[in-house]
Amino acid sequence: MEKIFRPSPKSFKNTFCVFQEVVLSSLEGLKVQYESKSGSSYYYTKVGIYRLSNHWGRLANSKWRLEAMEPESESKTKLGFAPWTHFYPDNAEEELYYLEMNYSKNTVNYQHKNNPDYNGKAILRTSFETTKKIKQIRNLLNLTSWAKYFEYEDLDLLRKEIIEELIFTNKTLEEIKRALI
């Protein structure tokens, strides 16, 4: 009989990870190895972890995000998978995060500097600074009241110019706006 792989519970503390949503049939032959008080189920394999849950984001002392399938599944409960190599250290003091903009979906997200896709161009920030920049970018994307102070022909181009400065420089939003007026 094959020994059940089970990581130490401490191995998840203070981690950042992006899970990819997968189909429920991925769990065939696997047994629940841990069930949290909040109802999430965990299935461990030698390559990674499956998490079945109806909530994602901040979990106790970790930041775990789910990248949804295309097209997105209807169910509120989603199954995510992440290889062990995609768990990165997290803390509040270090500049560990950078911002990534998806203009086709009009969304902004943060990624960890240890992500193999990081090209070193986006500015690294602490968790707090990253959260602040995300809020500013989401306001730029969803509101238009801020734009009444600018002369522009294309609001989307103006948004992009400001967002790129927020992602790739250390300028404050106020400094960026002042330079454009």
C-alpha cells in the first residue's frame, strides 16, 4: 500500500500561492486529507495540493488566490490545484509583490517576485503598498469622476498611461496626475 503524502501544517504558514481552477473529476481516486473549520477540503499529492473551497484570498496568515477556468464555472465552490513549487514566502515587511494588469479583462492583480514570469520591470512593493496601488488602479478603471480634470480624447488611453506609471514607477498617483494636467 502506498504511503499517504502529507505535508507539515506549518509549511503553509505565511505563504503566497496562485491556484489554477481545475475540474472536479481531478479528485478521482484521492481522499480528503484535511478539512478546515471553514469547510475547505485539502487533497495532497507528491506534486501539489488540491483545495476545494467556496472562499479564496486571505487565509489566516497566507494569501492564496484562485485563477478561474475559462469559461468560469457556475459553482461557488471551486477546486484549485497548485504545485508545491508555486508556494512562495510572504511577510509584511519585504517588497515581495508586483502588479500585473490585464487590459482585455480590465483587471489588476498582484504576483510574487519569485514567480518565474517576473521580468524585473514592475516595481516591487510590500503587501500594504501593493494593496493601496490595486485600490487606486481599480478606482481608475471603474470610476470616471477623476477624469474631469484632464483634457483627453480617449479615456482608455489616459487610464492606461496612468496605470502604467503606477505599475512601473515609484511615483505617487498625485505626482502622475500633476504631470498630465
